[in-house]
Amino acid sequence: MARFRDTAFYQVYWWLTSVKLTVVLLAIILVTLIAGTIFEANKGTKAAQFLFYNSRWFDALLIFFALNLTCCTIRRFKRKLSQIGFLTTHIGVMTILIGGLMSRNFKIEGQLIVPEGEQRSYILLDSNVLTVTAAKQGGERIAREYDTHYDKLGGRTEVHDVFHVPEAGVDIVVDRFYPEFRSAEVLADSSAERNPAVELLVRGFGGEQTAAIFAADEKSRQPGVAPVTFSLVEAPDQAAVERELGVAGPTTSRRLGVVEIELVSGAKTEIAVDGGLGAPHPVPGSPVEVTLRGFYPHFMISGQEYSSRSPAMANPAVVVEITGPGGAHEQHLLFSDHPETSVAHREGGDLSRSARYHREPAVTVIAGVVKLVKGPDGAIHYVAHGAGGDGGAERRGTLAAGGEAQYPEAGVHFTLQRVLERAEFVERIWNAGREAVNPALHVTVRGGQEEHALWVTAGMPHPVTIGDREVTIDYGSRRYDLGFSVQLEDFREINYPGISMAQSFESDVVVTAPDKQFSRMISMNNPLKFRGFKLFQSSFQRGERETSIFSVARDPGVPVVYTGSLILVVGLILIFFVKPYLIRSGGQRRGTTHAGGAAGVADGASLGTVAGPGLGGS
């Protein structure tokens, strides 16, 4: 035995039985969990799983802890009934660890996406692969899958991997990964030829949008947020500028309607909406001023603010402000089609007796034209006209870079952002986030003396021709074959009463396996269990054909973890309830035994004392 204790195996075993080692391992595990949580908050769940929870070193740490726990249990276990709880508790912890490792290494989880009327026999896993399909020299097509981990890098975009496809004679080089790939054409001043243009920021009824207006009008991109058409003309001299701008037209018309105000003093005024917005209008014969603050052809309230839903004259309204001496102030919201719903707010006394907005019903849609003229000095002049139709109000001015012009009759504000001499559209590509929302890879395909660079977005195969061969590159979720197929017969969405929000949704499916076929209804709280898999109704997609999305999982570690948890509970019950009882019972038995032995000795002594004289006498 002394020789065995001197061996290296025994020394390692003795080291593994150390409780101090257990404390150190528990501290390391705790620090790892804290670090992983902080990392997950900053870099995302997938990155934390890849670098911490699902990593091989974390598996090794848990296995080391399990080995330490096992050795401690063997060394300290004594074959006594009171030690059963101690042993059971440790067995429960060990079982939970084993179940966790089984889940980590053998769990299958993914999505089954099935359009109505179709069937699928595979699920899409959470891991992504790069798939290369090409033709061999003899014409036979081959497909190769390469594991990737780019979506687990926590937003890092610079990578470098080379995937060799010797059968096709090509190499695939990946040097960038964008988790949230974005691509757009932007205006740049980089054309080889002269191509004048202006960039405008236009705000209208539909929101805000950038517009590019070229002197060569066919290249222009008009804004879709306002009912206005922009054009750009170059003028070689000042005389040409004046000709292009034309003679100033009327400043007002009645196409958009008229606001009529009658004051308490009896004074009256009329203000045309087109051409009359924004400027104060004195009321003749009184110290009162009237200002048309806003015009909304299709009035709506958004939060606490007024806005227009569209340029259509569906519910025209005007905001009118009336100011007078002594701080008197009124604000009216006037509707032409529904005057009874008009609203007035007064402060400091009454200024008006009546306020009314009426219009010509012939005008149904707001429309306008803004002509931009670039002078010989580079200045941008503009004339806006035609709001409400021909003969509408005109607005004129000159814009510098960053300058803003208003065309309120058409609900338009536009800002001159840039003046470009060699304008052209170029593609701009960027990464908008760290979560894999729309992932894409930048790859270079090399074969012989040729190479082609391209972006490969997830779920979209990209063919590339190298010499006389065609190579198709695809990046997306790995597929896992279920061994059976699921056909979606019918999908039903059940909404809450009175609103279009889903209360529940369910799917009628037909499951087909090599040895059986059956029908089943899957709903949110009624999953399908088959061949070790669980299919949950997790989501759906609307469209011409509704699509069901099922979450599919098979986890062999779950029953092991449940079993370990049950064993752990039993062990704790044995430790905290059964063991104290056994200790108390054993103490009572020992006390009874000692008391009985003492009584026997005393009785023997008494008997000897009594019998002694008799025996001696005999």
C-alpha cells in the first residue's frame, strides 16, 4: 500500500480529492458566468455562446469539476446509513452535469418553414455554412459545405478564411462578414464626365427623403414624399437665368380655397390659402393681424401634432392665428368640408366673430412644380408654382448650400444639400449592426489566372463563371434531415375580437414517415411529438399562401437533467430530514444500551453480596 501511495496516479487522485480545488473551480465557473453575461450584453448572445458557454474549454472546465466532485465523494464516503444523503446529493449534481453536456453536444434545434400546400423534410439550424456547387472536369456536379462561425464573432467584420475546392479547381477567399448588410446607391461627385446635379432633402406629407436632380433630367430621382416635381436647368449667363425663371406670376389664387374672417368690430378680410401661408395679413381698419399657420389637404392628428395623410384634398383644413392689441390671441382649426367640427382657442378676449374656410371642390389633389436654375456663378435659383393646378401661387428665391425653401401650399420644404459638377450614382455598402439580421460575405473566387470578387448575401445563391466553369456560392443556415416530412394542409389565425391581433394560430399537418402516415393539428400550446422531436407552432407569415413556422427540437439531455434534479431533491431531503432522525435514533439506542449494562453490573454485585455469606456458610 505504501508503494501505491507513492505512485503518480495516487498523487493525482489525492490532489483531485481536495476541497480547496473544488472551491477554486467553483470560483472560476462563477467568474466565467459573470464575464459571459457582460460579454453577451455587449456582443450578443451568439458570440457569448461561441466563446463561453458552448466552447470546448468550458466543457473541459465542467468535466474537470465533475471529476473533482467524483473523487471527493469517493474519498469521503463512509459506508454508513447516515451518509446516503451525502452520496445521493453528489450523484444528483453529477447527473445534472452529464445531462448539460449531453444537451451541449447532441441537442438539435431549428426551424421548419412550410408554406400552405407544401411539405418539408428538413429544418434550418442556427449554424451557418458556406456551400460551393461546381462542375468537375468530367462534367459531374459536386457540392461542398464548409462550417463558418462569422455570426458568432460579436460584430467583428474583418475575417480571413480560404476554402479549397480541388474538384473544381477553385479557391474561395472570405475577407469580410457584415451581420447586417446594407446596400444603396448614393450620389457621388466622381463621374469622369461633367454631369451637373443637385442633392435636395425634401420634407413633405410622406415624411423625409433625399432627391437627386440632374440637368440631364432622365437621370433624376424625384422624391416620393411630396406631390412636387423638381427640374434643374443650367444657364450660361444672367439673362438666361431670367428667361428660365420667367416673369413672376400671381402671388395668390383661389385654387386651394379662401379663409374668411369677421372681427367683433365688424371688419372683414379674405386670405387665399395658396400664396397666403406664413405671412401676417393686417385686417383693414383694425389693429388685428391674421396669419395662416398651416394647411393640411388630408388632415390627421399624429400624437399632439397636426399632419396630412396624403396630398389628396380628402379632408382639407387650415390653422389660422389671429393676434390683436393687449396680448389678445386666437387660434382656429378650420375645416372646409366639415365646418361644424372647427375648433377655436381664445386668450385675452374675443377678436373674431366668425372664421370660415371654403374651397373649390374641383381641386382634388395638390400638385406643383419646382424649377431650379443654376446660374453662371454657381448660385441655385428656384421658382415654385402650380399648387392646386394651373395658375397657382408662385414662390421664388435663391439657395446656397444648406439653405431651405418652403412651398407650404404643396406641403413641401426642401433643403439644398450639395451642388455637384460630376454627379453619378455609386453603390455604397456598409454594415448597420452586429446582430445577424441580413448577413453577407465578401468573397473572392480564384481559379487559374482569373478571380472575381462579390458579396454573397444569406439565402441567395450567387453564380460565378471562372473560365469555362460555373461556380455557385451560397451562404445560409445548415439543413438537417428529419427522417420524415411535414405537409401543411391548412393554417388558421384566430384574432382577438374587434382587432387584427393574433390571439392564437394553429396548423393542420400531415406527417409522413417511411413506416407510417398520420394527420395532426399543431397549435401554440399543443406541440407534436414524433421520433424524439417536438414541433411547436412558433410563428407564421402572411402572403398569397400563408406559411407556418415551427420550432423543432430534440434534446437527449433534458430527461437526464430532470432525473438529476429529482435525485438532488431526494438527497437534500435525506440530508436535512432523514439524517438528523437517524442520528437521534442512534444516540437513543446507544444510551439505552449503556444504561442496561450498568444495571446488570449493579444487579450482579447485589446478588454476590446476598449470596456470598450463604455460599461461604455452606
